[in-house]
Amino acid sequence: MQIMPDTAKWIALSIGIADFDTDDLYDPNVNIRFGVWYLSYLYSVFAESWQVFAAYNAGETVVKDWVKQGISKKEDIPYAETASYVEKIERSIGRYRKK
């Protein structure tokens, strides 16, 4: 999972890991644990799944700003990269549901 260094440091503090080093993210156990925790956190912050996926890609603060600006549909995401990422994740979810 892709976790930015500053986000990883914040996650480590949030879950009580005092001796965290960003190189620890190369350990799959740490990386997956942090990524899953962060997704769970984002689900507690945002009402819509597309907002969670967008926040994972563009950042929590960015998506909160979009919501304040009245962006309430994934079709209105102003960042092309994030819009593409959200669409990709939703397609993947659809494929997994079919299996």
C-alpha cells in the first residue's frame, strides 16, 4: 500500500508505535497494517466511499476542502489523477464482487 512518509509517522503515533522509521514501510506487515488502519480511519471521517478513495489518493485535507466547496459527487473531482484513481478502485471493487 502506498503511504506517504508524513502520513505513516502520524499513523505510527496514532497507534502507539514510538520507534517507527519510514523504512519500516518496506516491511509488508507494517505497510499493510498502516494502510488498512488508514483506510479504516478515512471511512470514519467521510460519508461516501468515493471520498475515502479520493482522500487516500489526494489527501484528507484536500477532500475535506472539496466537500466544503460543495463537491458532493465523484464526477466533480477536480484532480484528473484522483478521479482516475477513484474510478479504478471502484472498477476493481465491482470485479471482486462478481467473483
